[in-house]
Amino acid sequence: MAGETFKANFIPRKNLAAFLNAWLAAPDTVLLQRHFINAHILEAVDKYNPQKDVVFLLEYGHNAGFFYLTNLPITPPQCYKTVCREWAEFQPIFTPSVGEKICQD
């Protein structure tokens, strides 16, 4: 998916079950890894360590994939700091609008 951009949304844990139920109930939604049902997604979210792991649902078109990444070679906080520090390297074509802040402290 080179060159693709995705809109990111954070769903608080307290809203996640309702979000998944509504999202998966949509007639045109297909979860690519069907063995991951709501209970498994909620369990992964409850057990993940945000200092070491990443959990996300990637929606593209009418499809989605659930990802639970563990044992990463660089921690999510370290990765975030690196991307912020080296933003131009990661997005050579992107030019932020005047006053647009890419990374938040």
C-alpha cells in the first residue's frame, strides 16, 4: 500500500465494545482475520502493554485487519520520538501547513 494514507482514530477502552459491535454489524464490513471476534480484540486491548506493544485495527475500503504487535525491536514510545525527530525522513513529500504541528509532546 505504498503511498496510502490512513486517518487515525483513538477509541477509548470504555467505548471499544460498542464501536466494534456497530462497526462489525455494518453489512459491508469484512474483518480479514475472522477468528478475531470482539472478545479476543477486547482481551488483547486489556492485556497489552503500551510501553512494549501495539494494538490496532486497520480499515481499508470495506476490509479490516486486527494487529497485535509484541516484542518489537523498538518500543512504541521510542518509535514515536524517533519519527518526530526525523519527520522529514519519514515523509519526504509531505509539507505541513503553516502552524500545523506533526508530533505532540
